[in-house]
Amino acid sequence: SLFYANREPPLSGDVRARLYGGTLRTSVSRMELFAACPFSHFAAYGLKLAERKTFRLEAPDIGQLFHAALSRFVRGLAEEGVDWASLAREQCFGRASAVVDELAPTIGGEILLSSSRYRYIARKLKGIVGRTAAAMSEHARRGAFEPVALEIGFGPGEPIPPLELILDNGVRMEVVGRIDRVDRAYGERGVLLRVIDYKSSRTSLNLHELFHGVSLQMLTYLDVVLTHAERWLGQRPVPAGALYFHVHNPVIVGKNRLSPAEADAAWLKTYKMKGLVLADAEAVRLMDRGIGESGGESPLIPVGVKKDGGFTKRSSVVSETQWDLLRGYVRTVIRRIGEGITNGDVDIRP
């Protein structure tokens, strides 16, 4: 026991071929799991081990409901020709309630309809979706970006092709997935695109996590959109942002009693998106018209503008050159992960 090391040797060539074949088709979450621990990836995707399903409401079920509800909400507005920015909060709540009612029977074997307790949880979820929809309506009112795609898939048979790579060991790698939302705006530089992902927990884009390969989602999605935009939209775009939108029911805390205007400002600030934004004054103002010539801190995006027009130190902004560097690094990490999987790396390395 003094000299024992809990190591797993790589899988043999025959086992690798039988498990993964000549083409590795993978999602971003799968790659992130491998980066976090190769053995955990092997257990989940090689051995296909999974916990026994039980009749209860899990966090993934709630996340699935949020994604589907917000996408259906926005899609319904587009089909009816309703301007999102013109909706009052009461209308957002009404539409959100109807959407959750439609989706409730599809979640977890109708668990939201199974008891009074779960029906109460369903009412709480309606409130979360309604408040989030109202916040998104405020974002639409203050910005020029509009959704061009919702819950859009990329991969074989999808509107956007997969991200394809040929690895050094000869294996063909296809990255597939689904993007919550792609927004478009028009500026002096042409078409600007940003990618938005809905999260039920507060999430930010940490570059140290990107460096280690455990947070690849947003920049991979942006890379896919930019790579295939000309074929998909017929135009070559400028990358404007990769942002997380927190889906939640905020609690406003203040030392003293807040006026309605102060409460609204505090409420909106809790829905401030996290991520990276293009370091361009026009792109920033297309996302938040409230940032005028005098500058200020945006309550919508992680950007602050100084009086001289520059960005504050706390701003999460990157130049086009830095976007290209990040996209190149992400592809390097994806290639490294793909080669690790197909070379049979199952090391216990959490």
C-alpha cells in the first residue's frame, strides 16, 4: 500500500474502436466532463453508467423547462408579429403562465401535476419565467439586438452543420449541440451577432476555466455561429458577444425603503448578463441605448463606459483580434480533448 497508485492505463486500440468508432461525435458538455476527469467521462460515455431514475423533480428538469418556456415564449411573439419590447409586465406574466401550463405535462412524467406540492412548485416556476420574460422585454426595449434563432441545433441534419476537425490520430471529430439563442443587429460595420445562453444558476465566463477546458460552451457556440454564418444567414458577421442570462426570481434587498423607480432599477440589475462583449462603442450601444455620450455603467451587460469614451477596468470586453485568439485556443483545446478520448485516456484525474 505504500507504493500503490490508483492509475488506469489507456484503453487498447480494439476497445477504443469498439467504443468510439472512426468518427467521434461529441457535445460540449461531454468535452467539459473529459477535461474535468477522463475516468468520469469513460464511466458516463464509455461504460454508459447512470443513476437509476426516480420520480422526482431534478435540477435538469427545471433547466429544461426554463429553456423550453423562454424559447416558446419568444417564438410565439415572432409568429404573432408582436413586438417584444412593447409588452407590459402583466402581458409577460400572462404569456409565461400559459407557456408553463403547456409544458408542465412534458416534464418528468407529469410530475408537476402529480400533487399539490408540485402544483405549488409549478406556480413558482411560472413566476420565475414571467419575471425573466419581463426582464428580457426590458432588454429588448433598451437595445437593438433581436433574436434570429432559438434553440437552434448544429450537427448532421440540423440548420447549422457541426464543427468538424480531423485529429492527428486520423479520427474525424464532430462537435454537435443546441444553442439557446442567437441575436442579430445591424451597425455601421455590418451584421453583428451575439450568442445568449439561459442559466438557472448565476454563471460567468471565467477565462481560467476556459484555459483548463471545463468551460468551453459559449465560445464554441460563438465559433460555430461565426464559422457557418455566411452559409446560414448569407452574411459575414462581426462577433458582438457571448453572454449568460440568469433565469431566476430575484429578491431585492435595501437598507432603506426603495421608491418604485429605485426598486425597478435594482430589479433590472439582477438580470445583468455575464460574459464577453466586443470592445466597440457602437456594439455596446446597440445592446444598451442607455449608455449615452456621458458614459456610465450598463445594467444590462458587463460593460462600463468612461466619460472619454473608453471602457472601465471592470468591463468584460475583448477586441476582434482577441476574439480570434480565443476561438483559436478553444479549437486547440477541443482537438486535445478529442485526441485524449480517442487515444483511450481514462486516467483518474479529477
